[in-house]
Amino acid sequence: MNRFGPSRGEWWFRLALSVAGLALLSALLAIRGLPEGPGLVEVVGLAGAFFGGTLVLSIRALWRDRARKREG
């Protein structure tokens, strides 16, 4: 991992938090249904983008670290 960036443990924490956030968002949508109007953008758009983006970035960082450790 980068000396100045987040540690491997922090990436795992971010990964777990994003999975939990997406699970809660999915449960919310399953229970309450799809919101209408501005709530749709706020709940589904922003929260989904935040948790989904964090998930992708965390997986990418952990995958790159794993590949670096294999190489050398």
C-alpha cells in the first residue's frame, strides 16, 4: 500500500461499510418501495453512488495490493 495513503485495514473497513450501506439501501427499497420525486435522486442516486463508488474503489485498492505482493 502507499506510504501516505490508507492502510490495508482501512480499505477493508471501507469495503465492509459500503457493503453494509448497500445492503441497508436495498432493504429500505424493498420495504418502503422506490421513492418518487427528489427522494429518488437523494436516496437511490446519491447513496447508491457513494456506497457503490466506495465499494469499487476499495476492491480495486485491495486487488492492486494483492497483485503487488505476488510480484515481489
